[in-house]
Amino acid sequence: MAVAHLYGLKPVEREAPRAPRMFVEPADFAAVAELARSIAGCERACIRLEDDETGEMRLAFFPELPGVTDLPSALMPNGRGLAVLDGAILGPEMAAAGLPDLAFWAGFALKSQGGRVLGVLGLMDSTPRELNDTTIQQLVQLSGILSLGIGMAASVIRVLARQTLGVIEDVAEVEEGAASPALCGLMRYAAGRMPANAEAMAMRIAGLAEMSDGTLLLTETAKSILFTHGFRLTTSDALEPVVEEAVEEAAPKEFQAMARLRIGEVHHDIARDDMTDKFAFRITGTDADWVLLDNGLEEGWPEMAAEIIKRTRNATFDYVRMHMIHRRDAPMVQGEYLYDLYGIEWAVRGTPEAGEARGEDGVWRSFDGSSANPESPRDFSALAAFAAIPDLETRIGDDVHEWSKRIAAGSEITPVFN
């Protein structure tokens, strides 16, 4: 008979399964399990993970132990946090679980920072043994490190969401309509960022989000999609909406849609005031205020669509980010990087929190790059361009406009009959 230590484990109430996937595999932490086995001097280690929200369990042994699909209940937490292996009493249960030779077991709780039980790090042997206090302390510390690693999985998934979002955005620049605004908005939300106005509206139209007291909230459908893929959102994840810049002239409320303009996957209602011959737009399917357009039929639909693009996104920044070239062959001081935008050059150094940019005048200027995507150095370098070249927006304004028109060229316009 040997004593089985279960350090820090407590029974927890488990909800019925709500999601089909667990994104953390015990095998991901094989190195930690092998280290625990080495510290304890035991034949085998195991990691058992269970998601108390989904009910899904994963178990792995190091080395492998074929035929064992779960640990017996005697090795799981009880009210005292202690289990005693008694060969006479527990022998049949161990044998039924595929562990007839088990003579020693020590289990260390794996918990989140909030105290939620994540699983157990187990050590086992076919020979009775005891662990001294020093060894136990080392294994407790190791189980804490393992708990942190498991807990970081959600953060890793969030980072992957940001990277995926970056890919979607870049592909959308090359192929208009490659990704829907609703998808981009949902991925942006999953990455911890506020969706753009057009994306938020597309999410609302698709039934993925709704507004409540000025806050953008996900619907149960959207939550289920994210939860299935490893995101557990709390009320603190509600994101405040981005406020549109004030429009100099308010559009009349009585406008009636006379056409529908599709740019990519976003649909806009277009209205005209017969008295002033002014045009206005808003996202289809919403009761948002109409936004007056400077352009009308005299300028043509491409000009109107280009204006809508510029009003609903930072077209100048997007243009710089997409078209700038990193001059990797240029001789630069370590930590400094040179970029070129059709003959306009600037250098950048530092970090988003303390960045500096140098333009054609050779003067280094500090700028705030904290709004840059941490997973996208191009965002930081594009922001540097505006600090290094104060009149950049004016110098490339025509190019940005023509670029917006090229994107708008793929738009579709259909009449609306009231």
C-alpha cells in the first residue's frame, strides 16, 4: 500500500458539455511531464486535462501507456484532497482502469489564476515510494508553471486570431471581397479589438452583434462560434463602439433609399434629396443617420463609391501600409529600417511605445505608434511615414483617391423600388 498525494485538488461542479473542442493537448507539455518524472524519479508521468465548461477530457502518459483511457476515480480529487491506495480495496478498480501494477501515485492540481481546476499532473510507479518535502515543493512549483502554460493557451489563440486577421486584411487589399466585413469584425473582436464601423454594422446585419446602451455586444450565435474555437468571452470583453467623426452637414432624416451600392461584401443604401440634389449613404438594413456625400451623379458612381470607401476606412494609411517597400538591401545602423513608397523614403527605429521616424530632412521625430497591431510591424512602420513626412497625405492624396476608385470599380449598383 502506498499513499497517493493529491496536492491542492478540490472537487468542482461541471456544467453540461457546451462546445466540442479543446485546443490544449497534454502532449504539448511533454517536456514538463518528463521533467516532473525526472524530479520524482518515477517510472511514468501523466497529464490529465478537463474543461469544466465543456466536459471534454484529454489524457496522455509519458512514456505512453496503451489501453488506459482515463484515470480511476480513486485518483481524482475528493473532499479531503487526499487518496490512499489500498491494494485490497482498490485493486479491482485499478485493474479495470488498466493500472493493475500501480503502487504509487502523486497528483498535483493544475489551476488557472482564478482558481479554476484545469487538470492534474500525475506521477506513478509500480514500486511503493515516498516523496520528500523538497521534491514535493519542486513538483508543486512545476505544476504552477504548467498551469500558467495551459492558462496561456487562450492568449495564444488570441494572438493567432490577430495573425489570421492580418492575413485576411492583406488578402482583401489584393482581392476585393475576399473576406466579408462580418468575418473581419468577428475576428477583430476575438483578437480583442474594436471592429470598424462598417464591420460592426455588417456583424449586426448578419446577426452576430447587437447594440446595447452604446456598446457592441455579441449575440449568442457569435459567442457559440468563438467558444467552439477556444474563446471564452466575459462581460469585460464588451467593446465600446468607435464614434464616427462629426459630419459638417447633417443629412435630412426623411431621405429614402433609391439605390443600393455593394462594395465588397458591404451593402450601402444610397438616397437623394430632390430639393438639393444631394446624395447620402448608410449601411443597408440600419436606422443610422444618413451621411451626406460631396459627390453626386455628375461625378459618377465610381467617385461616389471612392468617397464612401474613404469615409468608412483610413484609406491613406491602408494605401501606405499596402504599397510601401522595406529596403532590406540599404545599409542601415542596427535597429533602423528604411522604407520606400514610390520614391518617398523614410527610416524608422524604436518600439510602438517609443518610436522615432526620419524623413527627407534627416531629422528624427518621435511619434506614438501604440495603436499599431503588435503582430504587424508594417502597421508601426506605416505610422512612422506620417511622422517622418508631415505632408505625406497631401503628396499622395491623388494616388490614394485613384486607388480607392480602383477598389470602387468592382462595386455594384442596383435600384431600390419603394
